Amino acid sequence: MRNRNTAFLAIVMIALPFAAASAQQYTTHSLALANPPVQGGLAMDYIAYDRATGMVWAPVSNTGTVYVVDSKTEDIKKIDGLPTKEVDFRGTKRTVGPTAAEVGHHVVYVGDRGDQSVCAFDAISFAKVVCGQLDSTPDGVAYVASTKEVWVTTPRDKSIRILDAKTLTQKEKLSFEGNPEGFTVDAKRHRFYTNLEDKDRTLGIDLKTHKTVSTWNPGCGPEGPHGLHADATRGQVFVVCDAKLEVFDREGHIASSVDTGDGVDDFAYDPATHTAYVGAAKDAKLTIVSADAKGKLTVVVQVPTEKGARNPVVTKSGTVYLAHSGNANLNDLFVVVPSK
């Protein structure tokens, strides 16, 4: 049974794609995944949306499960039995396992902290295709179509691992002076972008030479920058801090920023509409932001969510799915649906 509530939200008149709307209605509901519920809730990090199949992939670290949700019907299937292990975390025990999903070519890649692996699963049958082993814990997983590679951030040893997309064997290790956090690819400019979270820097890395060719200052403060997305059409790079979204222009200058509420980790970006979707876990809201060609950010609307909801993906229809961190004590995805 889904818990529904309806939010009626006024939207100011702004530039396209929202110019024709003066008000919009959203419905929100929680989509239960685990039945029976898992005590303490489901711990999620990076979820993924496959535009080809309409499936949302949600790895759950503490149960060793990947839930796959049909975004059209909300039917749920799951892949069980992925590796987990117990680790010490700030004086307590925590179970870690699969934490990151990324859509590739007919496969979905899943990074697993339980055994330090990255595995490819068939996007239709969900069967495991191939796995690659790392000697460090994976965090973010990025598919680079132009080079047929998978780039994996491994912040514990301040590195990024480059894997062959088909075999998942490691081709190269890139080392840095800080902890890589977040990722995005601008195929038009042959750039891979990541943040050094502990250094408050955003790096641009050439996809072919693997050299760092730009270093930008997001000014996020001690907690550093988190997720980021590139708009290849405009040459803009969007970065989130704890409580704001900002955009870099092509020269690495911050064109503008907006407040989003606290507790932001990753976010979703739709390059077709130049729209960002930012979930604030602490302040329990989703901020939808429009960007113009000059990098001017405008808050379109803020939708109430629930504590812990973060790291969204957005479907072709504009429906937004938000994951939950383990501290939220929840067993669901939070779903925000625009009116038709």
C-alpha cells in the first residue's frame, strides 16, 4: 500500500521550459521496497534510471540487494545475494554492500563495497554478466561511452580506477591529492569531472590523456563539493554543496547559485530541459531549478519530501525518485510525480 499526499505548489513565470505554466500540481508518495521492512531502514547511495527500459535501479548497501523498479507500473523486482561485510564506522558497526548503480550499453554497473567489486548486470534479464575486482573500496561508478570505459572513484586511497567496460579489468589508476567525490562526463569536450571533497576543488580530466586540465574552486567550505553534472550543449558544469546548487561557465567561473536546503549529496540533471533536481535530506525537500544559457539559475518549485530523501533520478516523464540514507529508518523510495 502506498502512502499518498498531494502538494499544491505555485510556480512563478520563468523562461522555458516552464514559461507556459503559472502553477503546477505534484503528487508525492513513498514506494515501499522491502517486505517485511528491514529494521533500521534501507541504506542507499547512488541510484540510476535506465531511459531505454524505464527501470530505476536502487542498490541497498546493508541488505546486499538491488531493487529494480518499473517506472511505468511501479512493479518491483530484486537481485539478491550481493556481497556485504561489517565494518567499523565512527565507533559503531555498519553493514556495507552494493551502493552505486550506473547505466551502460545494455547493462547496468553496480559498485559493491562488500567485496570491492564492480559488476555488470544485463539490463533486461538482470543476470550477472561480468565482475571486476578492485583493491580499494568503490564509491561512484561512471560509464564513459566514447572510450568504452568505466571510471570508478575510490576516495579511500585518493584515486580513480579506469576499467574496460566489457571485461571490467583495470586499465589504469589515477592518483590525486584529495578524495574524489561525484562524477560527470562531457563527451563533447572530452572531459571527466570530479570533485576533491576534502580540498574544495572541482577537477576536469581529459578522457584520452587522463591529465588534469582544469582546477576550479566551488567555494563549498569545509564539507566540500559533492555531486556534479555537465551540460555538454552549453558547456556548463553544475555542482552541489551541502545546501546549494551552483553552475560553472566554460572558463570555470561560478555563474550563479541557489539555496536548496541542507543535506544534499548527489542530484539529477535533465540536459534536454536544462533542469536540475536537488534533494535535501535534512530539510526534507526537493528543489527543482531551471538554468538559462548564461548560467542563471532560477528555483522553479520546492516540493516537500521526507527526512533522508536524497540523490534523485528523473525519468523521461518527469517523475523523480529519491533514495534514502540508512539513518532515515525508512524502507522506500520517495516519488514525486508532476501533473499531466
